[in-house]
Amino acid sequence: MHRNRLEAVYITDSSPQGGPMKKDRAAIILAAGKSTRMKSATSKVLHHVGGRSMLAWVKAQADAAGVSKVVCVVGEANQDVRDAAKAMGMEIAVQEPQLGTGHAVLAAKHILADFDGTVTVLYADTPLIRTETTHRVFDALDGADVAVLGFEAADPGAYGRLITRGDELTAIVEAREATPKQLAIQLCNSGVISASRADMFSALSRVTNDNAKGEYYLTDIIEILRSDGKKTVAVIGDEAEVLGVNSREDLAMAEQAFQSAKRAEIMDGGVTLRNPDSVIFAFDTIAEQDAIIGANVVIEEGVRIRKNAEIKPFTHLAGCEIGEGASIGPFARIRPSTNVGENAKIGNFVETKNLDLGKGSKIGHLSYVGDAELGINVNIGAGTITCNYDGYNKHKTIVGDHAFIGTHSSLVAPVTIGEGAFLGSGGVITKDVPDDALAIARADQVNKDGWAKRYHAAHQKRKDK
Ligand code: UD1
Ligand code: MG
């Protein structure tokens, strides 16, 4: 308890330079929209970009900015969003009916009643805002009362326009309300707005729906707070990061934007991508220096590729760690909980799952190895299968260091192959094999002299008739 209090003081105390006290931060994520244009039974914000939902992206933006509380505003109909948001540790505010962005933020008011700090509004359908940008919006409040994230739009279309004077933001005018002169402005509102909780809700209580859409506009708080004598500023971000997703086409654009940024980040870290545009990454992919990734590799959530490892073409990786100097593929499928040791090799048409593969071990061709622990320098022959599932439970296969598993072995789990053991080809191994033993588990071969010749002769005779 004592320790927690000390930490809390440390975090909220003034900066070493004696700057202003850092205020406690909260985020309100708007997700009450109907998302009809996605034509999906799943709520829009639960669709994925870079392997995680847009809602999870936005939650991560808030977390990275150091918020202590996140409220997600959902519609009555978005039960799936409510469940997902709860599972991510957010508080839920229901907005029903949906009467505009200002009305949506007001739905979170009771949850933040006792909160004394700054609040930032984020949209759940705007997944790609960078951490630095979210920080800049919060930090702008050190010298102002309200900060809005703006961007220069190539085609400003229906976006709200930012009216500025010097470095001050004097108003946000929605496109429908804008004069032709205002419509020519390219500086637009991303939707991200930061202010103290007190200012935000004091202004929102005075917003009316007397406008073209008959909605309560969050953007109206700018002029209201200025009339209170507050300072309002704009922080400028890139158009690419404020891309909002409304349709499947937008979703694909967001995915492309994420992938290009991630490819650049990975290459910048000293990794070779032989054909960058054909490699698909996930939000959390880590690849270390001098790793090489070939063409058409797909990487799902939870993958770490260590130094000097090579991922050859057409390989699929998910939830795995590839050790230093290891080589994977081409055409390999590495499933979750696979740990590939240093300098180990996995070749073509190999599938692994829940596997610990020791240093220098090899699974060269056409194998399935799951629920297994393989020691160091193990050699798995082509066509080896771990028979890990009996229809009800999964069982473990353990293979000791330096063991040699002959081609086409079936390892019927649970089973343990001792260190240095040698399995003859084609065995169905149902019993443990001691260290250094040879196991042969196949029928003895029978040779019948002249049999084939007689066989062909008999068939040929019938055919000739
Ligand atoms: C809003 C801004 C506009 C800005 C644009 C950026 C206002 C009045 N306008 O316009 O200045 O350029 O976003 O994309 O704020 N939402 C709710 N409940 C509601 C209405 C909306 O939760 O009652 C949510 C939506 O799910 C969405 C976000 O708020 O995530 C924005 O709503 P939307 O209707 O798209 O606002 P725009 O008209 O695009
Ligand atoms: Mg919109």
C-alpha cells in the first residue's frame, strides 16, 4: 500500500526540470455508431487491422498515453463491442439513441464524475494514430485548455474544418455548416479532442442541436470554451494516421497503411525483406537484426524472429519464437507455442504446434510435430508424425538430445524417446525407447522370389485374349 502511494506521487509529481504537474489522464472511446456500411453481423470496430481489432488499437493508443481510465461509449445494439471492451478492462457507457458526438461524450459523464484530470476523446474506428501523436495531444494541454488533433486533408470532403488564428484554434465548422470560404480550408478535424474533464463537460452541457444535422456536435465546445476565456489549440498529425474506417474498402486501406508502416519499421531495424510488399505482419511482430524474410510470408499475432534467422518463402508463422540463426521453410506452418532453438532447421511442408525444438535440431520435410519437447541436435526424418490426439485429449512426445528419428515414424503419444536413441524407418512407436537404444517397430520384410514376374505374365495373358 505504502509503495503504491509512493509510486503514485512519483508519477504525478513535477518533471525534473520543475515543469507543471502531470494531470491524471482518461480517454473516452466513441464506438456507438451503427456501421451499416461494413455490411457485417460483427460491429465495425471489432474488425481487424494488422491482426487485432480496431477497438484494441485505440485502447492501446490510450494506454500508451498513460491513461488511468478508459470509457467506451457503445450503442444498445453493440453487445459484442460491450463484451470486448469489458474484456479489455474498459468501463462501459451506453448511448441510446445516438444524437451526435457531443451527446456520445456526455454519456460517459457519470463514469468520470469523480475524475480530476484531462480527458481525450478518441474514435474506435480510427485505429492508426501513432503513440507520439496521442502524446502530443495530451502534452499540448500543458500550455492550453483544449487541444484538437488536426491534419491537412488531400480531399477535405465532409470533415469538420479547423478555423485558426496564429497558433490558436478559434472554431471547428462542420462541412454542412461551412461557408464556401471555410470549405476551401484543408486543415481538418480528426475527431481527437483533449481538455480537462471539468471544461469538457461544462461546455458540453451548453451544446445545442441547432444545426444542419440536428445533432449535438462535440466540435461546438471550441467556441463555447473560448467564450469562457479558455485557450484552444490544434496539434497537426498525418492524414494517413487519422484514416477512419467505414467500409470494407476503408478497412483494406487501413490494413495497407499499417503493413507499409510496419514493413518500413522492420527494415529500419536491420531486417532484410526480399519482397516487402508480399510479407504480411501483425501489430506485435518483432524481428531482430539481420533476420531475412523471403517473399509471401504471413505472420500472425505473437511472433518473434531472433537475430540472423531466415524465414523462407510461403511460410506461415503464428504465436512462435524463431531462435537465432534458425531457418524456417519454404512452405512451413509454425503454429502457436512453438519455440525454435538456435540454429535449428524446419523445412518444407512441416507443421508444428506447441513444440520446443532444441538448439541445432532438424525437421527437414513433410512432418507434423505437435505437443512435443525435442532436445538438442535431434534429427526428425521425413514424414514423421506425432500422434498427439486420441479424440479426447492431447498427449506429449518427448525426444532426448541427439536422438535420430527414422523417416515415416509415427510417435504415438504419450511417448518418450531417450537421448541418443535411434528409430528405424516406418516405425509405429507406442512404447518408450531407452537412451541409446535402436527401436524397430514394423513387420519383418518377406521376399517372394519370382513373384512379380509371374504376376505380370498372368495379367498380360488375360489382356491379350
Ligand atoms: C466527426 C466530426 C468532424 C470530423 C470527423 C472526423 C463532429 C460533430 N464532427 O464527423 O469534425 O472531421 O468526425 O472523422 O464531431 N458516434 C457515437 N455516437 C453518436 C455519433 C457518433 O458514438 O451519436 C461515434 C461514431 O461511432 C464514430 C465517431 O463518433 O466513431 C464519429 O462520428 P461520425 O458520425 O462519423 O462523425 P462525422 O460526421 O464523421
Ligand atoms: Mg465519420
